[in-house]
Amino acid sequence: MKIRTSVQVALIVGACTVLAPLYGPSIRARAATPQDDLDKSFKSITTVLSLLEQNYADTVSSEKAIYQGAIPGMLRTLDPHSNFLDPTEYQDMQRKQRAQYFGIGMLISMDPVTNRVIAMEPFPGSPAWRADLRRGDVIVAVDGKDVTKKDSAGVADLLRGHRGTPVRVTVMREGATDPVTLTVTRGEIETSLVDAFWYKPGIAFLKVTSFEAQNVARDVEAAMLKLDEAKIKGLILDLRENRGGLVTEAVSLSGRFLRDGQVVVSHRGRAEKEQVFRAKANPLAQKYPIVILVNGNSASASEIVSGALQDHDRALIMGENTFGKGLVQAQFPLTEGAALLLTIAHYYTPSGRLIQRDYTKGSFFDYYYSRKPTQNNDDVKSTDIGRKMYGGGGIAPDEKFEAPKPTLFQRRIYNSSVIYRFASTYFGPSKPQLPQGWSPDNDLLVRFKDFLHSRPIPIPFTEAEFNRDKKWLTEQIRDEFYLRAFDKKTSDRAQFVDDPEVQKAVENLPKAESMLGEAHKVMVARQQ
């Protein structure tokens, strides 16, 4: 059977690549011996699979046993980041890396309350946008086929298709008595993970959401060109919640701000020769100070950027300790479209720091969620101007900033998605429209308060709690309404302008400028 062949090849490739770090020398020394340990292990796995198929109480899926059991089980003995991707997951990862696909151009999600697939974000200018699909629409049918029992992945598969082909999307819209059916012509969708705008005169704000796409560095160049980079007097680079992606994109972004030839990052592993990645500078990006914003979910490629600019004293890092992922994964395609993401190396910042957190003590769950400090005091290095930096615990910020903890009332509002539902009720079936610069007034806040009381399960709060968090509520309602009447970029920019951490970053630009000047003096002295 096809699956049997696929499983066997996957096991062979998986066993060889995964077990090599543990048994590499003995495998090489005894490769010609047919009864080596690897061969015995492989026979044990196939024997177990055969016993399961013949004797288990219910029908056994070989694909599930291997794809969800044996291979992930092997990988979990190694490190938290080696991973197995089934064909669907691998295809999705490749699509994200290309940042391009054919479809209608809309982010969809599962509504946790109704368990239905909803439209979350029609991309501006996309076929979905032009057809008037809206945030909050509940998708009930695609080309006449009922999808109310499908998950978001199943609906997404139906919405994708060849460029120029039509697809009929039927939705239920708040306030409308009948379903609305819209015909959308699929097109080429290109996504961007980059946004840049003037925060205030002379101060630019650059947000990079992720490095998982191959167009990040290109989009940064385009965004900075549009701003006219020569006019920038200071830059806030926001890498908060940026969980990483492609090393090449991180190197390109870092390199544009550094001097030509400066080390950005290096990596090496047991079977991987050391590679050193160097900066390709952009002359316009050398003069202004930079403050980089990070938090505990800034990881991997975003840590490469932060570490490189910190070690060369090119940017002031502000926020929280980053995640601490210093491992490099390579893709190993398997049969039937599956793939291994296997850790092949550690990467090091320009000063030589390994920022990987310890994962040998405790479970992988603890590794991902406990976030206990793991600074390695034995791994101490210096930046270009002599500032001490440590490995082992991610990138430590030069300036700490702890975001205010949400109140109980704020957590209840956020977790209930009540503002999202209020916006659906407020706009109803009408096309959302707002004037530029709109903000909720007191009458709207009173209406929202009444909405909280009228819910099937009211959210408990006191008048004092509501008044205390009125400013926060105003901003949250504004951001949701902007998503509907304008787009996500407009909503995000409004949030950044109000963000106290961004405001503090702007205040820290003189410190970054002073550090940049000192680094320049050191570089000149070394050249002499």
C-alpha cells in the first residue's frame, strides 16, 4: 500500500536524521554491518506497528501511528524545537514563507462561542474586500455546500483555488434576516508582515510581525523608501510578539542598520560547519538612533536582530527578556509531502553569546510556559564598547519595561470577546463607516455598558470598575470599530500611538543616540 511505503521511508529518514546526533559515530563506523543498533530499532518499530494493526481493539491508522506517534515521539527526545510536519502543515508553512497564494484574501477563524467559522479580516484591496465580505460574517456555505460543521482549515481549503475562478460565499450577518451570498473571484494574494509610519515628525515606527515570509526584508526596504529614510531622526523597531522565522530575513534586516561586513550572527553544529553571516549595509540607515521593543514572545529570528544590534551597540533594547531560542532548524522533506524540522546547529550573537535557554531540566511545557530566568553567568561577553552581556536566557533588555497587568474587569472583557460582538450589533447589516479620527463618545460607552448588562451571561462589574477602565474601554472599542470601518493597519497604528511602551521608547532615543556615538568613536579608534 502507498501509505505503508510512505511510512517506511518516513521511518528510515526520520530514524537516520533524528538518531544521528545520538549515535552518529557508531553509525558511521558500522554502516556496512546489517545488524547495527539502528537496524534493530527500525525492526522494533515496524514490529510494534504490525502488532497494533493486527491486534488492537479498533482499526489502526498507520499514518496516525507514525505521523502523530512514532516520529514526533523520537523528536521529543531531542529538543523542544525539532518538529515533524504532516503534508498539510508543511504545505501551509511553505505557503506562509512564499507570502503568496491564490484565494479570496481573508483571515478566518473559529468563533469559540458558536463554533462556527467567521470572517476576521478581509485584506484591503483583496477579492474578499472588493466583494464586501466583512469582519464578523459567519460563513455558512461555500459554493452551496454547507460548512457549518467544518473547522477553519476545512473552509480555507474550499476558499482557495485557481486565479480567476469564482467562488460563492454565503454568510449570516448580524441584523440581517436572511443569508447573504456573495460571488468572489479568486486572485493572487500577497501578504506583508511589515508596517512603517511616522509616529511623530522625525520619529519613524517600524513593526515587523514575523520573519516567516521571504518578503520581509524587501518590504522593509519598500516601507522605508516610502517614508523617505533620509528624514528619519530616530526609529522605533517593534519586535514584540515576533516569534521568528527565516534566518536570511533576520540577517538582511539587521545588516541594513550595521556597518558593511560586521558580523550579524554565526551558527555551527556537530555536522554543520560554522557559517558566519555579515551585514550588507544601507547607507541611509547608518545615522539615526534605534530603540528595539521586545517581550517574552520575541524569539529566534527576532532575537538574532536584537542580539546583533545590541552587541554592536547599534540599538537600545527595551522591554522584557526575550524567549531564548538559540537553535537552528533545517527542513528535511520526506515522502508524501511531509517534512522534518530538525535542529542542526546553535546560533551565536556577534559577541559569541549562545542565548538558548536551558531545556534539559523539567518538561517541554515548563520550557515554553514557565519562563524562569536561565541566564548563564559563565557565558559573559562584551559589546563593541565594552558593555557586559550574558548568554543562556534570551536577550536581556538594556531598559526594562513591564507592561501594566490587566485588571480583573479588563481580563473578563478581553476573554469574552464582548467588544467584538458589540461592534457586530452596533453596525448590524449596514456597511461600517466612520469619519477619520473618530473616537467613542460618552453616549457610546453608555450603550456599551447597557450591552454588558443585556448579555445572556452578563459580565459582572461595578460602576467604579467601569469608570476606572473607561480610557482602556474607549481605546479597545475604537480599535475594533477601526478594524471594521477601515482595516487592521489603521487599527494597529492607533494602538501604537496610545501605547505607553512606545512613548517610553521615544523618550529613550537620546540614550540610543549617545550609545551610537560612543560606538562610532570606538570603531574609528580601532581603524587607526
